[in-house]
Amino acid sequence: MSDFTLADRLLHDLHSACLLLDPYADRLLFANPAAARLLGWPLEELLQQRASRLWRHALGELLVFSEEALQRGQAWSNELGISGAQDGVLALELSASRVAGEQGPLLGLLLHQRQQLDGLRGLAEAQRYQRQGLVQWQGVERVFREIERENQLILGAAGEGIYGVNRDGVTTFVNPAAERLLGWQAHDLIGHKIHDLIHHQHADGSQYHGRHCPIYAAFRDGEVHQVDDEVFWCKDGSAIPVAYTSTPLRDNGELIGAVVVFRDISERKQAEQRLRQALAEVQELQQRLELENAYLQEEIRGEFAHHSLVGRSEAIQQIVRQIELVAPTSANVLITGESGTGKELIARALHDSSARRQRPLIRVNCAAVPRELFESEFFGHAKGAFTGALSERVGRFELADGGTLFLDEVAEIPLELQSKLLRVLQEQQFERVGENHTRQVSVRVIAATNRDLRQAVRDGSFREDLYFRLNVFPVESVPLRQRLDDVPLLAQHFIGRACRTLNRAEPSLRLADIQRLQAYPWPGNIRELENVIERAVIISAGGRLRIDLPGGGGTVALSPGSEPLEESAGIFTDNQQRQRERSNLLAALRACHGKVFGRDGAASLLGVKPTTLRSRLERFGIEPRRFRQPRGESP
């Protein structure tokens, strides 16, 4: 018979009860018949029980006992009773040994009935006392004192706070970790009701009645109570957040108190607070991005959604040169000019040419903001800052952080708000309405107005210091009547855009159309030209543009003896026809500054192929380069 078989036979026939359990999986792996008889279960049913079922009355003591056995290799206790198949708790003496298992350490237990052993020990001790006398008896007392000392060492080594209370709520023991966490010494707590010292108030300072205390409830209802978020009060009057478990203690089935294991969760609470702050910041950033997205979508649908300045006139080239000079800087820019001249286009070109182009250009139409909402529109407001402020709002300055803020019609800003605007421009700081928190931003301001700000300063309706702060780099947007050379290019541009919007084929722009457009004074500037072209595209038919100018304007005056360009009932000679064609070619080259190819070239203007136009020019001996002017770059 092998050694392994002999060992099995030994454990099976042993009169002492033996158990083998996995403390981590809470499973019984082995039990001999003596254990089944002791606990009152058939062997098969016993093996189906969990250790927590057998020691459900003393899980805290079992935890300490198991830790001691696993750390030291062995442990002994005569206080850990065990629940058998019948009601009640069997008073036992336990000897534990650490056993190496394939998946981790196991615990082997020998169980002896304490009453039987006490009788045997008492008889043996009496006999020994009789034989060896009083000296030996005192030696036994030292052994028990040593066991008690070892138990105290185990409690002292625990990193979590542990204390015990009897069924009256009076403290019976306190470990060093509890002293360190709470600031109380053991002699301050032992003999006193623990709830009155460390658990008397909630975190908000309200009274915590003892009848609601989960610690006391453990030895009243016999259940384990786990609390994840409460506070214990320290000796200095401060509170620490704790999580704790209150486990009832039983002696021979009778509830005698509870053991409480607790830990400081301050770091966890701080981590939760940091997480909440991070989530709030993410939500604020999400709200800001949503607002930016909504604003950009609105701008895309705006009437000046394109980002290019169209034209070759000296006026537009001067604006382009100014943009190239000031765009790379952070200087504030003041754009002046009549309504409809494209001031916002200039602002957008400035932003797109700057280092801030990755951030949005935020536009505020100061003329459209109600007087009482200017401050909230610019700086935002906190929830409840005023009637109707149902949620917090991000202001335009905060939205434009890192980008550009375009203040259109800046002269309409109320005088009382101009000082606050000046402070933001000077210090790049502001507070939301209803908040005391100062926010820092980095915003470049581009302002625009169709009014004379110098006169507004003289009238007292505009602050002089704000005027000088905005007018660091002035740019004048000239009216369309002063750049009539750009009318053909602008008209062709608007035709293409209107046709794309209406999903129509582009009608041809004839020389007669251009002459009519250039003869009109355009009081509404580029905006009026765009509206006229869009209306012409809508009513056009047969590939011909029908331009309807207000009041019949744009009539071209003919010089005496000159032939009208529109069809007439007259009959032309071949020479007259050739002269008429040559004049038409020359007019087209002048309008296009000698450009033949492309959307804004003479071929497109005349409605012919570029190769056809080139042949006609060669036939008449016309050189397009004579009509070209130095070209400036347009963004």
C-alpha cells in the first residue's frame, strides 16, 4: 500500500475531526467521517457546505484566524465555535495548518469539542499540579499570556482599523490602526460607548441616533452590516470618510457584541471628486463645442459664406496688402465702410490668414443684441443669474478663446458696457454674469462699423479709449461705385453661386449686361449686386441673363454716331459687321484685363470657346497682353 493510500486511510479512520478548505474560494475540499459525526451532517452534505456557512456567526474571527494561519503556517483557537446541522453553535478548539495546494495555499483544520477537552485538560492539569506543584502551574499561565500576546500582535499588524463592542455598545478592544486613524487612544475608547464618541453625527453635522446605527444593529439582528460611505469623528473634532463592516459575535449561539473593521476612504472620495470635476469640464467642453458647431453651421448658411475677396481693382489690391501685413499679428483691426461693402468678408480673410485660423471666427451683430442682454451675450452667465437664466451660458468671448471675435456694428454697443469690453481687450479677463470666478481668454478682436466713430467719440456715445484700443490697424472697405472694374468678376462669381444653389445651367453674361451693371451707382454696394444677380438668374430664360435694375438704372448712354450694341432692325454692311465684332472683342478684353481663358476670362464673357476667341483675335491682329494690368493676389 502506497504512502498516499496510507495517509488517506489515516485521515479517514482518525477519531479527530479533520477538514481541508480553500479560504479564497470558500470551499470545503475534504472532511473525514469524524467531522461529519461531530457536525451532524452526512459526509456528502457536509462537503457541499461553505466555510462561511459553518462560521456564519463569526466571520470576523474566522478572517483573523485564517490570516494568522496563512501567514505563520499554523494557528490555534478555542473561541471559534462552529455551526452544525442543528441549531446552535458547537464550542470547539481548532488547530490550523497551512497546506500547499496546486492553485494556492489551503487550510487543514483539526476540530475538538472544547467541553470534552476542557475536562481532559482539567483532569490532566490537576494531576500535573499534584505531581509538579505550583511552579509548573504558573508556567501554564505564562503560556496563556503568550497566546494572548500573539493575538494582540495580529490585531496590531492589521492595516485597517478594528475595534470590538459588547451588546451594550461599550468598546472592548481597539487596535493600533484604529487609534492612528481616529486620534483616540485605546484607553479613551475602551469602557465607553463607541457610537457616542465617533459615530454621533452625520457628515452634514445632523444627529445620528444610536437606534439607527448599523454597528449596533449587528449584535441586535445577528446580521453582517456593510456601509460604504459614512464618517467617523476624530478626537480633534474632524471627520474622516469611512467604509466599514460590522460583524456580530456569538458565544455558544448567544449574541455578545460585534467587531468592526473600517478603513479611511479619503483618497477614494478625492478621486471621485476629481472624476466629477473632470466630467463637468468634459460636459462644459462638449457644450462649448456644440455651440461652436451650431454657430459655424449658421455662418455657413450666411450670406457671406465664401472666404475669398473677388476683384482686381486697385482698391481691392490695397485691402489684400493690408490683410497680408496685419493678419500674422495679434493687433486689433477696425474695418470701416458703408453697409454691404463686404466688411465681414475682410474680417474672415484676416482670420483665415492668421495663426488663429484653426479656432473659430465668432461673429456678434451688435445691432441685433437687446440692450439688457449685451453682457450675457459677450461674457455668458451662471444658472439663476437673472430671471430666465435656467441654465449656464457660454459667452461669445469664451467661445472665441484662441480664435477671433468679430464685432459687427460695434458702434451699437451701449456706453455702460464699453468699459467692461475695454477691460477684456486690455487684460483678456472677464467674469460671467452672476459669477465671481475670473476667466482668462486669448481673443483677437476685429470690429466693423458703417458709422463715423470719431464723431461718436465727440458726441459722447463712444468711449475714446475703446476707440483707440480697437483702431490699432484701420482698414477701409470701399464702396462698389469706387471699384467698378470689379463688377464683371463679382457678377460672374454671383452667377455661378446662384446657379449652384438653384441647380441651373449658367446663363452667359454679355458685354451689354456688364455695361449696364457698371453704369449703375450701386447704393447697396456688393450686397445689392448679389441680390440683382440672383434675381436675374431666377428670371433668366433661354440661356440669357435678364438684369432688372431698380428704377430702370444702368442705362448706357451712347456717344453720337456710335452703334448700339443690342440688336436693332437696321442692316449692317460687312465692314460695319467686322467693325462691330472688333469693338466687341476689345471691350471684352478691357473688362477682363486681357485674360482670355478661365471663368472670368473674355472667352467666358463672350460665350465662345477660348480657341475660337484666340482665332478671332489673331484675325483682327489684337494682342490681349496690351490690356493686362499688374495683378495683386486675392485671398
